[in-house]
Amino acid sequence: RFGRKPCLLVTILINSVSGVLMAFAPSYTWTVIFRLIQGLVSKGGWLTGYVLIAEFVGSNYRRAVGITYQMAFTLGLLILTALAYALPHWRWLQLAVTLPSFFFLLYYWCLPESPRWLIAQKQNDKAVEVIKHIAKGNKKKLPLSFQNLSSEDEDGEKLKPSFLDLVRTPQIRKHTLILMYSWFTSSVLYQGLIMHMGVAAENMYLDFFYSALVEFPAAFILMLTLDRIGRRYPWAAANVMAGGACLVTALVPDTLYWLKMTAACLGRMGITMCYEIICVVNPELYPTFLRNLGVLVCSSMCDLGGIITPFLVYRLAELWHELPLVIFAVIGLIDGGLVLLLPEMKGKALPETIEDAENLHR
């Protein structure tokens, strides 16, 4: 409705301000309030940023830009480990990770709006200007066909997205439900493994560092496979790997800590692959006018998973310390089967209309 760029800038501003206010919060209540605000907008900005870059590039580059985008997150985890070790007081740590985000407001002057969104909103002149700017930056000549851009309006097509559009038609409804479950699974396993490792950690900083380090091999594997094999099979295999690793971690005795840690890191690598794949696939399965809403609604289950995970890790561990890992294994293996029901998007153009999205299985 408002465009990718304004949404991105607003979320960056709110995230930055609330993060600074949290560092100076006078009480626990205000700390929770500012953390809630920061949590609500930060993921929205992160996902909007991915949707924006995915709409800038063609199908041959979506895999590369998507995974590179995620690798920045992994690099941030490694930096966070060092900062947390150097700045043990949480207020200083909060300031250290929040203040640099104000620099992202410079995107206002250097980041254009998505031309796909502009075309969907019938702002073709602005879209042509953006494409000309991109062509000039790449030292390419703009084809004459781009001078006659037009929206591909279908009968009944709506330019303003609605929540009902996510469940109105059969294929998009199936995509929405599976993606919601996949986001939930990715969140529960990813955060659950981090929390569980923290509970059983011998050295909290080193264990977090090692588990974050395995995310780089995950990105490398996806770079090699997504455009060769496709999205679905690596995604299913990554879920099976994550679920199986959780089960192994639960069954290995504490006396073999090195083996337990290795299995947990493999689970972290598997679920990281799932996270990176779903960030690539989710925008690919929705038409342009519905893409941002589809990603945000589906990924909201990631937030639900984040809320539930602490209860799974800390409450169920009172019954049996490894019970959370068994539950993680079950939901991960289920997700491995469900993602095979989604269409393969390797080499396909992003859908522009609901009809395009409905025909992705063909």
C-alpha cells in the first residue's frame, strides 16, 4: 500500500529510537515495552529489505542476493559475541548494537523504490525512471520495450492487498499455510537450539560463537545447490538434518559433550539453511501486490515461535532435560515433508498476478 522503501525507513527509525530508549529505560516495565516495540518492527524491516532486493533482480540472481543478505545476519551474530564479551553490561551492549542502525536512514537518498511495486500501482513513469537509473549505473542501454511498461491487470485483480487474498484461492492458500508452519518451525528450532545450548553450555560465549560459525557453511551449501537442484529438495533435506540432529543431541549422554555439541551445531546449520531458503522462497510464491503482506503474515508465525520457545526449553526441561529437543525433532521432520508440496521456483520469474501464482505448479 505504501511501498517497500517507506516501510523499510519507518521500521529502521522506530527500531533505532526504541533501541536507544531501551538502553536508558528506568525500570523493567519500560525495558519490556521498548524491547517489544523493537522486536515488532525489526523483523518487519529485515523482511521488507529482502522483498525489495528480490524485486530488483532477475531469477538468476535471487538465490545469490538472498543468501548474501542472510550472511550479513550471520556476521552480525559473530560480532555480537565479541561485543557481549567485551561489554558485559547489557545497557552498553544495547547501545553498541543499536546506534549504528541510524546510518541506515541514509537509504532515503540512495535506495530507490521497487519498480515492480510501482508498476503494480500503475506508477509506470516512476518505474521507468528507476530502471533507467539502474541501467545507467550498470552502464547498460535501456531496451525500448521498457518505455511502454504497463501493469498486467487481470479481471478482478486488486492492487491493494487484503488478508483474504492469502487464503481466497486454493494454491495461494496452501502456500500460506505451509509457509506459516515452516516459519514457525524455523523459529522454534533456531532459537530453541540457542537457548538449549545456553542452558547446557560450558562456555556461553564460545558455544554461541561456534554455533554461529556453522551458518557460513550452510550459506555455501545453498549457493551451490539452490540453482542446480532447486529449492524444495535442499529445503526438505535441511529440515530432516535439523530434526535428526536434535534427536541425536537428545540421545547422546552428557559425558560425551563434544559429540552433543557437534550434533547441536549440525542442527543449527540445518535450521539455518531452512531459514535462508524460506526467506528466498516466501517472496517468490506471491504476486507483486501481495508479496510484502504475504511475507509479513507468514513470518508472523516466526514471532509466535519465538514466544513459545522459551516455555518449551525451560518448562519441558523440568520434566526431562532433553524433551524440548525431541519436540524440535518431530516438528522439523514434519516440515521436511510439507515443503515438498510447494512448487519449485528454480529459474521461474516472480508472479505478477494471482493467476500467475495459482499456475506455479504447472
